[in-house]
Amino acid sequence: MSVRKLFLLPGDGIGKETMAEVRKFITAMNEKFGSGFETEEGLVGGSAYDAHGVAISEADMEKALAADAVLFGAVGGPKWDSVPYEHRPEAGLLRLRKDLALFANLRPAICYPALANASSLKPEIVEGLDILIVRELTGGVYFGAPKEIIDLGNGQKRGIDTQVYDTYEIERIASVAFELARTRKNKVCSMEKRNVMKSGVLWNEVVTATHKAKYSDVQLDHMLADAGGMQLVRWPKQFDVIVTDNLFGDMLSDIAAMLTGSLGMLPSASLGAPDEVTGKRKAMYEPVHGSAPDIAGQGIANPIAMIASFAMCLRYSFNMIKEADDLETAIANVLERGIRTGDIMAEGCTKVGTEAMGDAILAEF
Amino acid sequence: MSVRKLFLLPGDGIGKETMAEVRKFITAMNEKFGSGFETEEGLVGGSAYDAHGVAISEADMEKALAADAVLFGAVGGPKWDSVPYEHRPEAGLLRLRKDLALFANLRPAICYPALANASSLKPEIVEGLDILIVRELTGGVYFGAPKEIIDLGNGQKRGIDTQVYDTYEIERIASVAFELARTRKNKVCSMEKRNVMKSGVLWNEVVTATHKAKYSDVQLDHMLADAGGMQLVRWPKQFDVIVTDNLFGDMLSDIAAMLTGSLGMLPSASLGAPDEVTGKRKAMYEPVHGSAPDIAGQGIANPIAMIASFAMCLRYSFNMIKEADDLETAIANVLERGIRTGDIMAEGCTKVGTEAMGDAILAEF
Ligand SMILES: CC(C)[C@H](C(=O)O)[C@@H](O)C(=O)O
Ligand SMILES: CC(C)[C@H](C(=O)O)[C@@H](O)C(=O)O
């Protein structure tokens, strides 16, 4: 049995509480199935800033690089609102994505049947919804240079950010989307603003060429990102896989998450390219939700997104398909039985805290 | 009685049909009230390209600059999909915005009571919704340079767009938002991605300073644009005025429009700065919807967004407040009476075409 190295970065706010629940699954899998997980834990975001004056230390970056997979909680909170820009909590997250070269961010937006009524959308619009947003994560306006504020004198400043995409970056994220579509409903919709952005023109061109060269069996559509946002709200079930850039992906995946009524429940996976020799890919798994400083430390946060992120880790980093399926089924069953944290509480259900939710899923697993 | 110069740019697709309905109101107002409207008509988008090989001719640009207000239909369609980038239909629209210096785009998202059920959102989420998105329209990634595709050799290209905002651009759009908020619920929410973008940091800083200096009586909140998109879907009634940049405004206003179930019905106004001597501001009015090539020429398009855009024109360019109110009431009444175009048809209602809808509103006006 091989060793499986996990590096845990709970981060700030509810990240600590939700990560504690994932630990229970790691321990249980080691004990029950001899899964051989080895864990180390580090600091990221405001917690790292408080301890080391940076959003992630070099030592922790090294551990992240050496791990088979990183589990990430959440970062940020009002405590760090006036920290210098380069040390703000998000800088730790962005550095992990960039230095681990995690270019492919997979954000499933599924509507748990038990929660169809929790959405602000009509149940018939979201019931059974299962789409996957594939977001480019290491390029675009997040990392392009120049990125600066210039003092122009006369009390005027200029803020500049640069959106940059190269052919190879678009090609590899498009390939990930097409590959994943083949395991699903075989449909990809690519979104950009080619009517306004040159990077959008190139995006459209490269996705089209990649499709033609290697994936013509997959159905490909193109949509302008603003129209795509509209269509997500109008009739989200028209989509299977959506592929888009870093910034549009940020907006569109948050909207998709909100549609499902399951915001506190959605996981994500951020993957690098497979190593040419070993085939292994760097990976980080994190909930779509944030650090929720308003409820942190009260033991009431919903740990499902974090636990579901661990399920994605089992699936994508360790090819433990059965275990991943079982864990996802356990989550659905617990919801079906009416066990709920406060954020998804509904009439006739049993309200529980973070730990009890984790325990209930573990008992079902 | 003064002359009121309108320049009509129907554009492509359903733009021609919906503009024809607005003409009826112009004629009626001249005849009934002696409103003194003088109209000229020009070409924009694909229609201009077909006639002149450009998305808008210099002669028409001059007429737009000389008019008191421009009424704009819609541009684009598959016919012009492979036109050179600089002549694509959208280039005409972008040039009008830029050369007329229409920096303030006002996009009301209101839910007509008669249509609350047409939304994909639950009626209780959208009933009575009345928010105003104030979008910066002449800056940001739409116009920043460099904006280009570079050939890097080796089959690699690089697409680049530049997001740029100067202090004065943020200050003036923030002021518009605060002024408008004072005529409404006195609340502004500013949206950017300051956790990732330097232009977002500057945006946040300048909006905050403008608020402190001149508008501290208005309630100001800040939200990250991705969270803002979520909140729009979750509970849109929490907002009154939203102020945001060109690209986020494009996405967020389309989403807000879709929420209302009234997409084919929403108008917009794009305003310049008041002239220092005359106080007059350049202005253009256009529906939020596009040219809908799939239904163009069939006489079934919904003309309400175009007519409501004319109502905004009466209000903002000519200070004809009563006439604007009356026109908006006429629209609401016709909907209340169950008269519907196909896009908003519902059980028990009467389905009509573009002309009959225009006539019904005119009869009510
Ligand atoms: C925290 C922030 C930097 C991040 C992003 O913008 O990518 C978050 O919104 C996300 O979507 O993961
Ligand atoms: C047609 C297009 C250039 C335009 C934009 O992106 O601004 C449109 O989407 C809009 O919102 O008015």
C-alpha cells in the first residue's frame, strides 16, 4: 500500500472547523481501509500573516509542492482588511494556484434533490441540475502584468490590470473541458467576450481549433459571457460543461453555485498538468464558499463543501472512485434524512452543528 | 417651443421593427402636444457595414454628435460573423459610446408586476424589484491599450486586453450613482474585485473618498463583484443602486435583467457629462436586449424595451417627466390588461405582434 501525502491548509474563519470534519474521514479511511493517508498541516491567509507576516510561508509552500494533494479551507476576514496588498489573505491562495500551476479549476454545480426548494430559483429550473464549470485558473487578468497603480500627479492615479492569454493556455484548459465532457453529457459551451476583447477572439479561435483537431465528437457551442450569465439564470439545465477564463469563471461559477441553493455545499478541484514521467498531477481541493467570518468559531458552519472537496480529492488525485462515490452518496443520504446545518435548514428538518453534520455523514459512509 | 433633435439608429435585426414603433410615439407627441421632435435616421452595425463598409459612417457619427439624443435599436447577426474585427457590428456601438463620451450607463432592472411569474426566480424574490445598475461605459477593459493579438511564432499567439481606470473616471461615475440614489432609496453598492485587481483597489478607494467628500448622506456598501453576482441571484431586493465598471456592469446588468423576467422589456440610458455652458448632456437610449436575428423581420419582436428607452429619453434628455411617467404607466397598463408579445406570453393572455403592441401602448398613452 502506497503512502498518500495530504497537506492541509484550513486557513481562516470557518476553514478551521470544516477541515476538522475532513480529518475524521481521513482517520477513518486509514483505520478501516488502510488507505495510507499521511497528513501535515500549515497556515495560509490571515492565520499565516499573523504568524509569519506573509499570506503563506516558504516552508508551507514547499510542503504544498511536495504533497500529493492539498486540501484548502478558506481565507480572509475583516481582521486583515488593512493588511498591505501583497500580504492580504487572498495572496496565499493565488500563490498556491500559480506556483503549483493549477490551471484547471473544476467547479461542479449540482442541485441536491433534498435542497431544490432552497434555491431562489423555481424548483423546476434547478431540480436535477448537474453542470460543471471548468475555469482557467493561472492566467488572465489575475496574473497579467502590468498590474499596478500609478500616481499621475494632480491627485490622479491610474489603476491597471492586464488580461493575457497565450494559445497553449487556452488549448490545455479546453482539452480538460472536452475530456471531462466525454465522461458526462458530451457537451461543452465556451464563454468569452470576443465582441469586445482580443483575448476573447483568441480564446474562441483556439477552443474551436482544439475541438476540430481532437474532440470533434463532443458538441461545442460558444456564448458571449454576458449572455452566458443570463442563460445560467434562465435555464441552467441547457449546459453540461462550461469552459471559460479566470475572471469570467470566477463570476459565472459563483452564480451557478448560487442557483443550486447549495452554496455552502459545493466543492472544487484545481488541477495541474500530468507529470510527463509519473502521470501524477498537482492538485488542490477547496470549497467554493469563503471563510464566513460572521459565523466562524461557533461550530455551526456547514462542512459539506469541504467534505465534498475531499471526495473530489479521492476521485481526481487518488483514483479512489468507489470511495468518492460512496462519500458523495453519504452526503446525499444525510440530506435526504433531513439533517441540516443552519444555512440549509428547512421545515421539518433536524438542525445540527458542524461536528454533528460531519459525524452523520461519517456514520453513513 | 424649442426643436428637439433625435437621431434614430435602428441598426440590425429586430432593431428596425422596434424603432418603427417608437416613431409612432414621436409623431403622436408632435401632433398632440407640439413636442417639436425632429428626427433623422442613420445606419449602424451590420446595416452600416453593408452600405458603407464600416460599422458607422463619419456622416452618421456627425449627426449623432449634433443630436440632442440618439435612439439606438440593436446590432449584429450571423450575417456579419466573419466581418473584420474593426468593422464588426459592435464596433459601431462602441464608437458611439466612446466618441459621444457616454460614460454613465443607467440600466434599471424592474419587475413589472404582471410579469413576476415569468421570471425563473421565485415570484417572492422578484416581485416589486426595482434596482438601478450604473455601469461605467467608456473605460476599463473595453477601451484600454494594448488590446491586440501578437504572433509569438511556434504556432503561439498572445491575446492582450488592458483594464485601465483613472481617478476622475471613477469619481464621475460614482457621483452619478450617488446623485441617482438620492432620488431613490438612497443606497449605493459598489462592486469590484479589489482582492485581485489593482483597478479594483483604486475603484474602491475613489468611491469611498467621493462618498466621504460629497455624499455621506447616502448609504454606501462595497461588495466583491463575484459575491455581488451571487447576491443578485439570492436576494436582489437588498440593492437600490449598484455602481460598477464596464465589464462587471456588462455581466451584472444582464443578470439583473434576466432576474426580472422582463428581459425583452428593459431600457437603458447612456449619458455624457453636462456641458459646462448649456448644461446639456449627450445621450443615447437603447434596449438591453440584442438584435435577435432568429425572429427578425417576422413582426413578432417585443417593442417594449425600445419604447421604454424612449421614455428614459423623455426623462433624462428633455426633462419631460410627466410624459415619461405617462408612457411608463401606459406600458404597465397594457401588460396588466394581458396583452403580450410571444416572448412574455402567458395563459389567459392575448398574443399580439410588434405593431399591435405598439398601438396598444399608444392608445393607452
Ligand atoms: C478569494 C478570491 C481571490 C478567489 C478568486 O477570485 O479566484 C475566489 O473568489 C474564488 O473564486 O476562488
Ligand atoms: C454588444 C456589446 C458590445 C455590448 C457590451 O458588451 O457592452 C452589450 O453586451 C451591452 O451590454 O450593451
